[in-house]
Amino acid sequence: MTRGRDEGAAERAATAAVRGRRGGPLPGSVHVVPGDEWVEAAGRALQDLLSEATAEGGEGSIALSGGATPKPVYGWLAAAHDPLWTRMHVFFGDERCVPPGDPRSNYRMAREALLDPLGLPPERVHRMEADRPDREAAATAYGALLPPRLTVLMLGIGPEGHTASLFPGSPALSERSRKVVAVHTSTTPPDRLTITPPVLESAIHIVVLARGERKADAVARALEAPWAPELCPAQLARRGTWILDPPAASRLSRFGREPTP
Ligand code: 6PG
């Protein structure tokens, strides 16, 4: 990926310091990109990882993230219209328990911003059917659909440190056998399906997208606080490629401000 701002030796030193101090998996790569370059940097990171992983012409898989942050990145990917998408199977990391046409649906957002413009055949798009009355059955069915290892798992982060729909203190954080579970969360809409920690751990690549000051504390806790994913589930994505704008990165210690404990 073309790095927006390569901090070179300073970044490597800061990362090495963080590795020694914080425990948990080694941090991945953190890219802090100016706001006006962030969308393209995020799109290129995803596209580069997908094309590298399918360079031999093989098939790949991506689990899309929801919320508002990825929408412009999906627009960038749709406009780039890389041929690699014909080799992709598209999944979702989580979904709200609403109909697929509901404005709150992650599927609807991705369909409008990316999937329809790309014209992917329906057999390559695997919607998480969180609107089914029997949520546990829907969760089990989706878990069976997921590949053993996703090529790329896209994730966002909430201000309190959630990722996918894994929220602090959730029983889903101790799920070790099921790949997808139904959860009741403190946000709206509260009921969702979400991938579980084993899916994050097995993904070949993780890409975390975050923008804005409201994410700064959670980003710093995810990347630098002592290992406690039950308190900050986004720590499960620590090894990933993080694409941040300066406000979202502003509490990382290398930026001079310690994360609030
Ligand atoms: C969802 C997402 C969720 C999202 C974060 C960030 O269903 O809401 O999967 O994990 O990535 O909540 O959301 P924003 O991008 O809207 O801030």
C-alpha cells in the first residue's frame, strides 16, 4: 500500500516500544493519513491486500464492515472497479437484526455503495441473514458459510472499543467454537449477529478503518493498552493494518498523549 505518511525510524522505534510494553499480539501496521487522502489510502490498502492474496488467479474472500466509516471507501473501490472482484466471495463481519432494505442494514449500505456498482453475481455475495426470526439458526448457518480463513477481514471500531458487534463485556468474547453468534448490545439497533474471536484470529489480513477524534481513545486502547480484549474488543484486531486519520490517531503515545486508562 502507498503509505500516506511513512514515519520511518520513529514509527518503527515507537512500535518496538509498544510491543515490549503492552503484551498481546504484536501490533500490525499503523498508517496515519491526512483526511483528504484517507479514503484512497484505505481503498488502496484493501485492494492491494486482495490482489496480493489472489495474484496467482485464485479465489479470495473479504468480510465487509458496517457503520458509516467504510461507505466512502466502498465508493472508491467501486469506482476503481478492479477485476479482482470477479475472484472474490463477499461476506459480512456483523449485521443488525433488521430487514436487508432497512436504512440501518450493513448489507444495504454495502450493496448500494459497492456491490451493485461492481455488479457482483448473487452467488458471490453472502448476506448475513440477521433478519431471520430464529437468530441462533441464522448465526449457525452463516458460520457454516464462512471460509476457514478469510483473506481480508474489514473492521471498524466504536468509541468504547467495540469491533464488529463484539462489545465490551459481551459473552461472545469468550466464544471459541461458534464462528457467528447472536448478540444483544447496548447500541441501536441492539440485536445483531457478529463474528466471534476465532474468526478474527484466523483471518489472513485484518484492515481496521477509523476516522475522527471520537475514536481516538478507543484506537489508543486497542493498540497500546495492556491486553484485555474483554474490555476493549478491538484489541483482537491489534495485529491488523490500521488506516487512521490524524484525529483518530491523536491519542497514540507516539503522538505524545497517553490513552486514558
Ligand atoms: C456496525 C459495525 C460496527 C462499526 C463501528 C463503527 O454494524 O455498526 O460493524 O462495528 O464498524 O460501530 O461505526 P462507524 O463507522 O459508524 O463509526
